[in-house]
Amino acid sequence: MLDEVSLVPFAISPPTMASIIKNLYALNEGYSKLNPHLFSRYIPSILPPTDPALLDQYAQEAHQVQEHIANMNDFRSRDSSRKRVFEDDISVN
């Protein structure tokens, strides 16, 4: 139920949701293993640490997300003269 509610923005106020998650974790830390991504939004160190060997993969995923967002019509601005360009668009001398 909390997972479904967390997908709807502001269905539960953020402070209330944080309180619920933190109290569930205090009651039984095992609950965090049932939905680690939800708990990790409110409690640090729930997910395992980042593997340095995967940093290139993470950078590629971030770049793909940026390209996807840039290609969405809803996110295009009318005046982009003051915006930063993608790294691929920067010429390297």
C-alpha cells in the first residue's frame, strides 16, 4: 500500500510519509528489505554502497536519461540561449 501511495505525488504529505517510513524501520528493520527503494528515500544507507567499477555504467545511464528528457516536447524551453549544452555538444580543442 505504501508503495502505491508513494507513486502518487503528495497523496500523503512528505513529512507524514517520512515519519511513517522511519517509524516502520524503528519497529522492525526487516521491513526495509521488503521495499528497499522506498525506504532508501527516507533512510540513508539502506541500499548497498555504489560500486566504483560501475561508475561508467552509471554515467551512461545518466546521460541517456538526460537525452530522453531533452527530447521530450514537454521539457523544451522556448529560449535556450542561457542553458548549458550537453557534453557531446561541446567542442573540445
